[in-house]
Amino acid sequence: MTTRYITTPIYYLNGEPHLGHVYTTIAGDVLARYWRLAGAQVKFLTGTDEHGQKVAQAAALAGESPQAYTDRLAKLFFEMCRKINASEDIFIRTTEKRHHEAAKALWTKLEDAGHIYKSSYKGWYAVRDEAYYEESEIVEGKAPTGAPVEWMEEASYFFKLSAWERPLLDYYEANPDAIAPIGRRNEVISFIKSGLRDLSISRTKFSWGVAVPSDPEHVMYVWIDALTNYITALGYPNIKSEDFKIFWPESIHLIGKDILRFHAVYWPAFLMAAGLEPPHRIFAHGWWTCDGKKMSKSLGNVVNPFELINAYGLDQVRYFLMREIPFGQDGDYSDTAITQRINSDLANDLGNLVQRVLSFIYKNVEAKIPEPEELLGEDREMLAKAAALHDLLREDMEGQALQGYCQHIWEVIREANRYVDAQKPWSFKKSENPKDLARMNTILYVLVEVIRHVAIYVQPLMPASASKILDQLGQSERTFEALKTPLKSGTSLSEPHGLFPRREL
Ligand code: ME8
């Protein structure tokens, strides 16, 4: 049986959810929904990263205890998932007891196997990135990401990362698809080749985190704690559990390109050192900007995802985010771009196709799916294009090509609109000739069958809108399996209503 374990990053609780968080979570949701409809066994994980200096500082700034603060903010992220119709199976919080236990177990495993030693750290640290930087990486007193850095000197435990250069390179050579897109893979490989230094993995200057089991004066570096969430959720340290055995080998970590190094260098090294398999695949997507500029609080151009959803509608936003840019590349948000996308793809293409076909049947063919007569070449061609989606879309989803998934469906939608224009079913309406009526019924049947395919495949992208279309078509079987059986004639249609109103700029 096909199995997929799809994860998003767990988000820092240092502020409210923003467009970037919504983006990765929707991408994960689209994949999870697709694989469920394909009959796969799926686990979709998201959640919150609640420890470390950055979150502790945010709590202090808010005048709250870290626990009260993270409880309050975790709710906002959980709510975000509800507002974007995410279908996560697990929402994990790193403050949960099971997670503390898993992180401690991983530490102990690494320590017992001799991968951890005690020393002291001296160097630069950026709280905003929760990352250490080399002297050579500092640009004009800042981290390469632009984050402010501070000088740190403290007793610390180290993970022997330097020992994992060769095993990591070997692993990535043997598993060319382990990191995607390819450019990110190359980036990781050249980073590893440039030499890995041992990694400081504990702190003593603050206490908001998971205590080091053998030395509770230390708290774990937030990244070793956070990355462990992916296996906490599968029952680690019980690696004999069904969940761990089934899902870990099929893991897909969706992340933004900002956190590639943590996922593709540190995480696989920790796992290999603990005797576990590295993640099966890491997909690092690109970065959203707004009107060509980096979104930042000081520029005042941070796109609030909830305002966006209120203004344009949830499914419109979900579709826009998946369709607008190739998954893996950077993209730019603008009101113009989303408006154009809604008007062309949703109102003109999909909305118009469904509306013109279903209202015609509703008004003129007793509101029932007509019986087809003899299929002509053009009918077969149209049906073949819809049937071909099955393999094309599966290939897209195997490669996380979310934009390609949209494009392939929309090619069929546009083709169906051309087919309506060319076949002109309405031209037969008044004819007394039974042959003409039979032709009209055949054309309409073909169209409903194409719309059924489209709506079933659109479900992962726009669950609510797809469900409305399938309701109007009277279809209760909605998995990809259902498409193996031809559309049944005679099913009653319900009164069609417009789906995607046009937007003014
Ligand atoms: O990094 N465009 O959490 P975080 C696209 N806690 N995606 C964006 C984005 C943007 N402008 N801004 C944010 C952390 N993202 C850690 C992760 S995982 C074990 C720990 C998305 O709250 C993108 O997925 O800073 C990015 O990787 C993530 O939010 C960073 O979220």
C-alpha cells in the first residue's frame, strides 16, 4: 500500500501566523488530501516550535510566562489550520510531555553512542535565526540572513558533526532525490564539501527548553529539540511502533529554503548517528515577497493571510498560492496577481464551464445526467484527455509539482470550454429530429464526465468548491477510484449556483 508521511516545519511561536506559514501548510494539505484520495495511507503533521531563546524573548516582551505565552500563541496556529481548511492528522507542540521524552531519548542515544562531548562555545549566534555563524559568514556585523548576531561564550555540549561529512555526501550521492529541487541539493552538497564543524547543541544562559538528561543545567539547542518532533509524532523512542515502521521510511519534509541546512545537514546526521534512516525526501520551496519587496513589519507590507481569505475567499487563496509560482521558486504576491488569477482561471475557465453546462442541463434536459448515444472522434478525444489526467497528476504529486498539478487540470478545463464552443449543444435544443437530440445528449454527457474528473482532482486544491460541484452533479463517490467507473446517466442534478464571482481590480 502506498504510504506518505507529510510534514510542515513546526512554526516558531514568536508572532502571529503569516502568509509564509499558510503557504507551506496549504502545500502540505494539498499533498495529504491528494494521497488520501489516491487511496494511500497518509499522516500529515504540522505544529509549533515553542522553545528557545527567540520564543522566551517574545514571551518576556509580551509580559507573560513562556508557558502562558506559548499556550496562547499555539492556539492561533491551531486556529490558522482551521481557517485554511488544513486536514492535519497531528498538530504537535514541542512543549508536550511526549515530545520532551522523545528529545531526551534521542539525546541519550547520541550520548551513549559517543557522538556528544562537553566543551565550550565561543562565537556568533543569531537569536532571530536560532543559528550559529562563523566569523567568516558575518557581513557588516550581521548574519548572512541580515539577522543581528551576538557574541556567545558558554559551556556547551557538542555533536560531532564533522564526522558526518563523508556519510552525508555518500548518502546524497546514493539518493539523488532526497533533496529537491535540484538547486537546493547542490547547495547542500557544496555546503557539506566546504567542511562541517562540530555543532554546539546545548545552552546554559536560559532555561526555556528541554533539559539535557545527564546535565539539567543545560537546555538542548532548540533545533535538536525541534527537529525531533518529526519522530516524536511517530512514537519515538518506540521505533518498533507500527507508525514508526510504516511512516518514517516515507517521510516528506516540506520546508522553506531558509531552513534547508538544519533539515538536510544536521537532521540526517543526528538520525544516522542514532542509527535511524535520514528523511526520505526534503522539499525546500521558495520565498514569497509582496509587490516585489521582502515582507517585513517595518515596511508595513506583511500580507495578513486572514485578511486575504476574508477578501478573496479561502479556496481562491489556496488555488492562487499553489498555481501562481512553481513550487520551489520564489514568488511575488500582489492584489493584481490574485485578482487576475481568480478572474481567468476560476471565474472564466472553471466557473464558466460548470455553470454553462449544468444550467443548460438543469433547464433543458430535465435536470438529469443525459444518456449518451454514439461517441464521435472528438468526444472520445475529450474523454481521453480527462482520463489521461490520472497518470499526469500522479507524476506531478510524486515530485511535489503543485503548480504542474494545477496546470494539467486547467488544460483539460480549457479544452472542455473549446469543446463546448465547437460542439454547440444549445444549437440542437429546438430541433425535432431525434438524431439531433441524441447528439446534444451525447455532448452533454461527455461534458459532465469531464467536469466530474476535474472536480474530483480539484478536491485537494479547493476542497469546499470541489465538493459543491460534486454535490451539484449528484456524485457521492469522490476518490480517484470512482473514476474507474464511467459516469452514470440519469442521476439528478441540483440547481447550479455560481462558484467564483469575478473580482474588480
Ligand atoms: O523556522 N515565504 O519556524 P518559522 C515562504 N521553527 N515561506 C515562508 C515565508 C515566506 N515569506 N515565511 C515563512 C522555523 N515561511 C522553525 C522550524 S522545523 C523543525 C522548525 C514558512 O516560524 C517556510 O516554510 O520561522 C519557512 O521554512 C517557515 O515558514 C519558517 O517558519
